[in-house]
Amino acid sequence: MTFQRARSDEQREIRRRAILDTAAAMLDEMPVAELSLNELSRRVGLAKSNVLRYFESREAVLLELLDDFLGGWLDELTDELAAGIDADASPEVRAGQLAEVLSRSLSERPVLCDLFGAQGGVLEHNVSVEVVKRHKRSSHAKLEAMVGLVRRHLPEVGDGAQTFCMMGMISAGGLAAYDPPPPSLLAAYEDEPELGVLHLNLRDALRASLAASLVGVLPRS
């Protein structure tokens, strides 16, 4: 991919989008921790200094991707929850169905989970105050959208919906670091099967974590 000098707002936006799309494609091949600005620049066909004209750092690119991926997930989650939750079921049953839908949906999006996991410790560092504020405003709006979805299907959760949603995304990021395990761990589990109890499957672990969180925020009878 080669570019001529961007002279209009439209051309600059095309270049920004190309950088984001290239980074997104790289995350299909490698974890967030391995994506470098040098390799991103090479693949997008721009000098590193030119990439930095559009994004102030690698972390700024990844924060914007996190916003994009989170928005896309929430758009799809609306239909997934509608199909997976029985509106006539008891609160306890609906809570279990909510945990099931969310765990399945998130486990099918490992890149989003990886970005969640890197957000606090990596992505929100090496960026300016303005970039962080823009990201946090976007995140807040998306959190409110997720809270609305949870309350639509489980109104009994009340004000606990926000805590549940925040903890759910943090859990998805933390648990994603353990699945899939590296080859050395798989070999250890094969040699000593009793160690397999320590293996975490992302979907199963998320379901248990989300269900436990819902128990904690549901009002007591």
C-alpha cells in the first residue's frame, strides 16, 4: 500500500482508517503485546513519523480500535441477548441466560478481550490527556449502552447493572490471558493430567465469573 501526500480532510481520514484497519488485521495474527509501531508502519506503507501524524502513539491506535471493537460488539449483542433470554423466566433463570450469552459472545471475540486486558496497564499509558478523555467519553457512552441492555433483560439488577458490566469487561480481559495456554503448559497437562484442573477455558471461566457477579448484584428477597 502506498500513499501520496494527504491534502484534504477526506484523504487524511482515508489514511487514518487504513492505519486502523491494518492494526486490526495484525491483531488477528498476534496478541496486543506484540503489535509494534515499526511493523504497523511497514505494513501500512508509511514512515513511522507519518503514522505519528495521525496517532500520537501505538497505544492511541489501540485505544481507538478498542472503541471500534466494543461498539461493534454491543451492536451485535442486542440481537444475541434478545434471542438467548426468555423474558417470561424467573430472575434467577434470566441471570443464568445472561451469563451464558455474554460468556459465549465475549469468548468468540478474543481480540476484544485481549484489548480489555491491556487497557488499564498498557493502552492508557503513553497517551495524552486529550486522547484519554476522548477514549473515556466514548467508553462511558458504551458502558451506558451495555447497562441499558442488561437492565432491559434483567431489570431486577437495578443500580447493580453498571458494576456488573464494568466487572464483566475487566474479567473478560483478565481471563483471556490464560486461554489458549502456551505449548509448554499443554505439554505439562498432558504429562501430568491432574494439573489440568488449573486450565481455564475462557468461555467456561467467564460464565462462572459473570454468574457469580450477577448473584452479588441481584437484590436479596
